[in-house]
Amino acid sequence: MVHTKVALRSSGSHPLVVPRTRTVVYGDKGFLSVAAGLWNKIPNDIKDCGNLNTFKTHLKTYLFTMAYDD
């Protein structure tokens, strides 16, 4: 198995721009708005791990922690 290093979008720690929407009801629920907002909420140490498999593992742990931590 060959492991390649994947440069993630957050390498420079620049947050994604959440696009402005015209309607509050449907526009703020669009994929581009929601995806950019969620990506920006992920801690930088997870986004900057540098390996796709490591990123997935840390992201899964983070999401479970967010869902089940009281």
C-alpha cells in the first residue's frame, strides 16, 4: 500500500469564505454555505495533520466527541 501526503485546503490556515445568500429561509441551508461553515469550525490541528487517513481518524474522533460529550 502506498501512502501519499495530501495537502489539505487548510494548509495555510485560511478559513473558507461563507457565501452570502439572498434568502434566509433557503439560502443559508445551501451546501456551499453549510459546508464552508462546518469546515471553518474544525480545529486547525485536525485540518493540518497532512495525511488523509490521519485526517479522517482525527475528524471522526472529533465528531463523536462533539456528538456525545455532555
